[in-house]
Amino acid sequence: MRKRLRKKLYMGEFKEMGFHVRFRLAENLGEEDLNMFFDQFVTEIIEANDLYFGGGGNQEWQGFVGLNRRGSVTEEQRNQVSTWLGNHPQVVEHEVSDLRDVWYDSRDWP
């Protein structure tokens, strides 16, 4: 396959990687606390690392994290998200997947 086509199809050296994330928040949080948590999450860890988060939730969240431009999330960025969630006092439990192909990995994540 030609380089131009690989680039267009995000294949080979142009493959983009991201990861799934799932976390559960403390049950006693009110709506204002939930909004404040999500603002912190987006500002302090997602936007600060030039990432995007696609997903949602209320007490239990799940979604996908990718790079907010063409390219791949690094293992270091994945670890930063995991560490931030693990250290946040309102997060009861969290889980992040291994890095996966953003465009072509169709594996389900339990």
C-alpha cells in the first residue's frame, strides 16, 4: 500500500493509539460536586495533556481517550491519566485499558 493511502487510512506508521477509561465516583456526591469533578478532570488532566475524552456518566463514567490532534497517546500520558484518577479523593475505583488503535481496534472492553 502506498504511503499516501496509509496516511489517509491511518495505517502503518500513521496508526493512532488511544485507550478506554472507566471510573466510579463516591456515591454521596451532589450535582455540583459532580460538575466540579468533571471540570477538574477535563482541565487538569485531559486538556493539560492535549487529549480528548469521549464518553460520559454520572457516578460511573466510561469513555475513550485519544490525542486531540493527529497522532497517538503515549504510554506516559496513559499513566498520567491513571495516576490522576487513582489519586483523586472522589474516585472510588478506576481502570484504563492498554493502548489501542483508535480507528481499527474493534475489541470490546469489559
